Amino acid sequence: MTDRYEGSFYGRRKGKPLSPHREALMDRELPRLGLDLARPAPARLADLFNAPVDEVCLEVGFGGGEHLLHRARTSPHVGFIGIEPFVGSMAKAVTSVVEEGLENVRLYDDDAINVLDWLPPASLDMAYQLYPDPWPKKRHWKRRFINAQNLSRYARVIRPGCEFRFASDIDTYIDWTLRLCRDHPAFCWTARTAADWKTPWEGWPGTRYEAKAIREGRAGRYLTFQRL
């Protein structure tokens, strides 16, 4: 997944050219499915969706879309906002949303910071960041999306008592996130047993990034933080 720091992109946004079918879908459907940040966010985020929803969740950097689409399919009463700047991944998601008629998904194809700053305070029932780019070299750690400023952005928009979920297979990023969330006054780690952070959340569909990590001998870690 592509990561951002303080409004800047690091990494590529485009890979292989889209097929004519997907390019046409993107041109026609992304404006309809996308968030319009030029307008104020609705006070009630449920109004963003064509389907009746009673909760709204955010996924920053949805990559292949496996998790976002699974949650949207299995929880039609929940509205999902998915953010992904990589064009190929966004085209894949748009195709699935349109072909499956998912009315509880809205999408954004640029910097997640823009959306976090646009959302009303205490408007999200959950936020996910799953297998983000770890920037493993120490000199690049400042490029990681998880930092004190962005945790404050998450804290502003997540309702008190609700959750921020983070997954990674990179030990240094897990340690980094635990330390930053420990030091942030708005979050507490909910782990109660040694196995908690080794166990995926209920209904976890897996992602292609997780599958790659397993093939390469790395284990995923699943962190849940409560918004205080």
C-alpha cells in the first residue's frame, strides 16, 4: 500500500495501464462513488450513502480491496469509506463495487489526510489501517503514515469508545505504532492476553499483503486501540 506523510506521497501511483473496460468504469463511476471534498462533509455521515446505514467505518490504504469489499458485502448496514491512491487498486475496487451493486461504499483516490481533515469530529465508528507501507529503512521511518499528527487526526474523527485497528507484519512498524499510541492521550491498547495481537479480528478475510508476508515467513500482528 502507498503511504503518506504530512500531505506528501511516497511511492508510485500508477502501475500497468488499465484495461479499456476499467478505464471507462473509472471515468464514469469514480466521480459518482467518490467523496467531494469541495463541499462540506454532512453532519451525519450516513447521508453519504445510497443505502441506509447506521454506522460508518474508514479504511486508509485499502490496497487490493479484499478487506474493504468483504466488510461491505457482509455488513450492508455499515457504510465504508475506502481511501487508496494507487490507480490499479482503485480501479479494481470500483469494478467490484459497480458490478456487485454495493451501495454502502464511498471511495477517495488521493491523500488520506485530506479526508481525515474533512470529516466531522467524532463521526466514525471504526477506522482501519492494514498492512501499510512499512518503510523499513530507518532513514525512511518519517514517511510512515502513523505519526503523532495523524493519530491526532484519527482521534478527532473516531467516536469515543470506538476502535482504531492496525495490522502489519513488520516488527519495527508494530513497535513504532504501539509506542506512538501508548504516548497519545486519546488511545489505549485493548490487548488483554499475549495472544490478542497475534489473532486476526472476527470475520477477517485476509489480504494479499498478508498472504505475501506468510509466504515469506512473517507473521501478521493485529492491534486494536480504543478511542478514549
